[in-house]
Amino acid sequence: MSKQTLQLHNTLLSVHSLEVDSQIPPSLLQQPLFFISKTHDELSIVCPSEFEIKSLDTEPGWQALEVVGPLGFSLTGIMANISGVLAKANISIFSISTYDTDYILVKRHTAQQAVTALKNDGYNVVVDQ
């Protein structure tokens, strides 16, 4: 099976930690790219860094590598393989999955290193212009 194509997005993202019962700002839903996760213990929002959210803590400076999909639910090992390549290159990741695909967030200062490591391992990586 050939390796997936990934697309590196230029948008800088921030990961926010909020109180579990915090209100989600309605204007967040107008952003071109965002992710919301909630558990019994936490509420996390990933969104463009220029979008301001009052949060408990923020980790800025991420870029998204999108696994170009859609990916079928029967496919296995995609995230394990990509994260393994990046782990071997000492690149920290923050991963997010959607219904159709997966996103691997890498810090902006490691994005080019991530692209190089993935290309060297046979992945096709497209960089937004």
C-alpha cells in the first residue's frame, strides 16, 4: 500500500485548555479550522492563534499536517506510522481525528523538519503556499 499524502497548512494554531463547563464562543464556529474536545474533566479548543479565547492555559505555535482523505474506518496504522516517523525525528505531536481524516499538529519551529522526515520515509507532503 502506498503511503498517504499529507498537506501542511500555514495557519498557526493554538491549543487552549478551559474549565469543563466553559461556554464555547459562538464566533469560534465561524473560523475556517477549529477542533473542540470535551471530557468529564476538561474542555480543549484548537483554533487559529489570532482567535482570542479566554482560557486557563494556551499552547501556541502549532501547524497542522492533514492526512489527505477521506480515510476509511477499516484502514489501520496510519497515525501509528506517521507518529513513529516523527518520534524518530524527535518531533512532538498533538493529534486530532475527524470523521474523514487525521491531523497531526507539529510546532512551527519543527514543521520543516517534520516535512523532511516524512518525505524521507516515502510520504508525499504538500505545503500550502
